[in-house]
Amino acid sequence: MPTELRLNRQIIFLFLLKHPAAKLQHLDYWILNYQQIKSKSAMAANMFVVPQTKGTVLCCKCGILMAPNPANMCVTCLRSEVDITEGLRKHATIMHCPECDSYLQPPRTWLKAQLESKELLTYCVKRLETDLKKVRLVNAEFIWTEPHSKRIKVKLKVQKEVLNGAILEQSYVVEYVLQDHMCESCTRFQANPDQWVASVQLRQRVSHRRTFFYLEQLILKHDAAVHAIKIKQMDQGIDFFFANKSHASKFVEFLDKVAPTKRRESKQLVSHDPKNNTYNYKYTFSVEISPICREDLICLPPRVAVSLGNLGPLVICTKVTNNIALLDPLTLKAMQLVEYDVFNVEVVSPEFNNGASKYVMADVEVARVTDYGKLFYVRTHLGHILKPGDRALGYDLYGANNNDNELDKYQNLVIPEVILIKKSYEEKRQKKRGKPRPWKLKSLDMELDESRGYEEKMNMEYEEFLRDLEENPELRFNLSLYRNKDYQPSEMASVSDGDDVPSVPLEELLADLELSEEEDGDDSMRD
Amino acid sequence: MSTITSLMSRIFAGLQFENSCDVGVFSKLTNAYCLVAIGGSENFYSTFESELADVIPVVKTSIAGTRIIGRLCAGNKNGLLVPHNTTDQELQHLRNSLPDQVVVQRIEEKLSALGNCIACNDHVALTHTDLDKETEEIIADVLGIEVFRQTIAGNILVGSYCAFSNRGGLVHPHTSIEDLDELSTLLQVPLVAGTINRGSEVIAAGMTVNDWTAFCGSDTTATELSVIESVFKLREAQPSAIVDEMRKSLIDTYV
């Protein structure tokens, strides 16, 4: 079969033509030699083919020598003849919100994008979609404009077929005029910054704020309060305000997952449109966290104790998530912790794994720090960390005055004199007091309750909370700690006893996030 | 042709047949006669007539009832070949109008657009590669020339993509240099690759030529015209034996 190509319509790309006479500004041409393609395919078929060299013809308009192409006109003549960008828009208007730096995609969506970013380029090209159906878009890029000029320039390279099969490539510039127009959310915010649709009132009826510190870190880690328009600190709790009922519901679900809560919901009618039958409400969720915290001694009522498998009436709470983990069958009302010195430790039973934590039962000999006269022999679960010479903190039942009705219900109950809760590092902390920690936490942007003026108490409680975090790796598990750039390890660190004050190992620390004005004012650093 | 020695070589541009610049489709020009299609207005015919009437007969005709006579028939000073669907009246009309030494022959050929398949001058012809053997013999016989089967720039319709006279020839612009050399050797005339009618590659449709005249379509640019007049040697007036005193070698150009 003859191998000649019957080319009734030759499609030859015109690209960069390196001709000295041709001065090209916007057009790039070169010529693809279709003869070479033909001979290549013939050679692939193992036929002898005479090598063909392209001749030159004169451009039919200006008469300069050029290689033939489908239009048979030289590049400049073709360009003067045909403009493929004719009919394409060179100017367009886009709406820009100066508050939140976003751009309107009609009819309603606002797209947040930086200047000269990929998203903005995609957005600009999309605005010209109708035009670009007629030609084929090859390349698009930004041309730098002064940021305050309210103009964006985009250079587009397009291809189109002209004149019996030749494809022309040309680039042109589109100029976008930015019109300032506040987006809906910014408008609403400006009109009334306190405007909220749903609120969540989070409360815990205890005298300390440990739970809230911990919750604050959890919320930050999971970004649960990212939609909150305002957060206010109240007596015994925190209020969160949202613009959207679904955001508030989502937050309440999150709280439910991380803490044991009781909740109620209510709504208040704000306005009513009788013609449309639409009603606008303000919703309020009341969430109450159970008052049981870690290291609390609890006395269980008999019914509950029996339902939990005859757990003795006295228990210590070891962990609070959405469930409460209880340990040790002893009960009491929550009391102040008292310091004890440990004199002797005898291990009674081997290691006991209770889920995440290990415990070793031991008999210890302790005496109160304030009163060395009286020695107590008690059983404790802290055998794995206590050694003679250590300090421990516990509840002093010997000197306590019990007037709880629940206890009276139990007969024949032997109450130990001391229940040890945790080891104390108080002495060692004296050395380290005042020195900064190598890690730090972020905090929510909260409105503080200034009225009560209990700032000092707050600081102490916060300090205790930080100590708590240092001692307990499992508490740290759920939170994000950030490396403190300002921290310098001191020379005194080398001088230490065998038993170091526990500190957060460096591997656990996250590299500090960069803080800049871009973040919604939710996060700020607190040392 | 031999009696007429004083000929002003002229090149006519700016011709239109009913607003189409494809002159070569509606006319056939040889050294012994000229065929012109029947058009609505007489402008086309009168151009040919004013130039050629006293030298060679200018015949208005149709072939197979169509006006595209330039593409349907092929011929030179010795003869004219027409396709099988030419009517008897047309054949008779042609035989009557043309001089006696021109043999008009109707041939049975599957490829009936002879003008597209055969390009010839008074000595040599190029034909479509798939032409019948008999047709080739008839060509050699009637027209008295040598026949070569060829392609031009990969196209088999040689009659469309080249136009040549006894003096020179113009071929498809994409013809490679080797092809040009080969064709030139075969035809024994100088050849050049070029365009007609503002970059059109279909040479023979855009112009018609014989040894001393060329007629080009209205879209032909000045560059193309200069190429044509140089390759067909139409610029210089031939002062071989001057009968006519007027030695105008005017070139009508269209800018």
C-alpha cells in the first residue's frame, strides 16, 4: 500500500521561529517538520526513504524567504492578519473583602486567598471561563502589581486554530480591577460584634480551676472552639458564644467526649416573621461537668458501690475522661492533701497493671511532716515510686472529722489512717523554683472575669496544673506542648540527685508554631 | 504558435469568476486554444478575449454540464482530453470550435477529473499514480508527449498542485528540494515552489498559464506575482520577430 500521507488538512504547529528579521513580542512559533515525521515512520517500517529537505518559499505577503507552513505567510504577516485574542475579555472586575482578604465567587461564596497564590490564579482564570471556551489555555501566570493599586494582572497564553490548519499561540494580559465589598460574615460582625445565635455555658461546681486548664489545652489541640465568636470566663465556668447552632452542637458533642457531662438545651425567641413563618431563636446549651476530679477521695452510696461490684465505699479517682476511673476501695469526702515523709517501704505484691497505669502494692511507714511523733503503717498503691526518704502527699484520715451520712451506713468499716495519693517533689522543686520550663502551653483567647480579683489564686492553680502535667505522661498524651525558644538549660542541671525532678522529655515537645497576625485571635502564648 | 512571434508577455492578475479567485478552475489555457466557462457576467470571458482573441481561439463551453472545465479536461497544443461524462453536444461543439490540428478525445477513465490528475505541457506530462494504463497510452498518443507518474509533495493530484508551461513551472510550496530537482529533471523546465492567491497551495486552481500569458486570481499578492513572472519568464518581452510595433511589456499587478 502506498505510504504517502494524503494530507488534505495539515495541522502544523507554529512555534518559535528563529528568524533574524522576525521580531516577536507576544508570539512564539516554530515549525514541526512533518516530512521528517513521515520518513521516520517509513524508516520504522524498514523501507528505504530518500531524506527530504524542506525547501523555502517566499511569504506571500511580504516576500521574505521562509519555510512553508499551512498559511504560507511569514510569522509577522500572520500576526498582523489574525489576532486570536480578538473577542476575549481583557478587563474584568472582582469583588474583594478587605477585612478577611477574600474574593467573591458569585452568587454567594467567598474564597480566601493570598495575593499571587495558586488559589487566586485558579479563581481569576475561572472568572474568564466563558471566554476560554473558544480557545485553548496553555499557560497562566501573574504579573506583579503594586498591592495597593487594586489591580491584578494575569498573563494568559492561548492557542487557536486559524487559516487551514495552522495553530497559533499568543499570549495576552488580562487586568482585573478589585472592588472593595465586605463579605457577609464581616458585615455581620462589624454591625454587632456581640451578636451570637447559640451559646454554651460550661460549669463545674468545684473551688479550683484545674479541670478548665486541662480542658483549655484539649480544646486548643482539637480546634473545637474555632468557630466561637467570643469566649468569656465566668465564676465556676466558661461561656462560649457561636454564630451558628450547629457549631455549638458540635462543641457540646466534643465536650461530651472528653469529660463526664450533664447537658440541657433551651431557646429564646428573638424575632418572628409571620408572613414567612420563620422564627429566629437564640439557643443556649448548659453543660455541667461532674465535680469529681483526679485525686479526689469519693464515698460511694451503697447502691452504687454494690452495682460497681462491691467496690468499697472509699475510692480514689485516678482518671477523668468521659468516664471516671476509680481505684481503691476507701471513701471520704475530698480533703486537703498533707505531706508525709516515707521511712520504709516493703513491697507486698508484684506489679499490677490497671489499664494504662502500673501500681505496686506496698506497706509503708510514714509520718506527717508537721508531726514526726506519730508513725503510721499503711498499705498503699504507690510502691513502684516510693522509696525511703521520699515525700508523699495523702489524705489524713486519722485527724479528720467525718460527719458524712454515707459513712455511717457502713458497719464494721475499717478506715485506714492515711491514704497516700502521690509522691511529692516539693524539695527538689525548691531548687528549680523561678527557673523557666523548657516547654510552654498555648491558651485560648478568653475574657477574664475581672470582678472577683482572685488573680493570685489563679496563678498558683495554674502553676500546680503545670506541675501536674510534668509528672503525668498520660495527662500530657492528649495535649500539645510547644518548645520554649527562650529556655536555656541551666548549668545546675548536672548537679542532681539520682532521683530527678520529673520533667517533660524534649521529644514530646512540638516545634513551636509560628505566631502571626493571620491566626484568628484565638491563640496567644502564655508562659 | 510559430507564426506569432511578436508576443507581449503579460501577466494578468485580479481576475475573478463570479467573485471567486480560482481562475484555473473555470478556464483552460494552452498554446493553441483557450476554453472558458459560461458565467453570469461576461467580464471573465472578455478579459481572455481581449488578450487572446487574435492569437488563439477562445471558446466558451461547459463540460459534463458543469462550469469547472479547467479541472475536468487536460490538453496541450496537440489535443484535448475530456472525461467520459462529457455530453455529445459539448464534444461536437468543441470539435467545431477548436482548430483542426487539435484532436478532441473523450476517454473512459474512472478518475474523471482529468484536470486534477494530469498536468502537461507540449512535451511531457505528469499524471496521477493510479491512472489506467490505457489512459496513459491515449495521453501519449493523442497529446504526443511522454508520461510520468509522479507525486508532488506527497499529493497524488498532480494536476492540482502544479502548473507548468514549456518555459517553467510552479509547484506546491511544501515540495522538498530533492523532489524539486527530480521533477525538474523529468520536465526539463525550471521549477519553483510557491503559492498563489494569498498563500493557497492549490496552484493550478488559482492560475492558468501558457508560454506567453498567465492569468492569476484576484487574491494573488505582489510577491506571488513576481515569483510567477520570474519562473514562467513572462517579464521580458520576446523580441524574436517583431510584427507588432508596440513593444509594451506591461505588467498588470494587483496590490
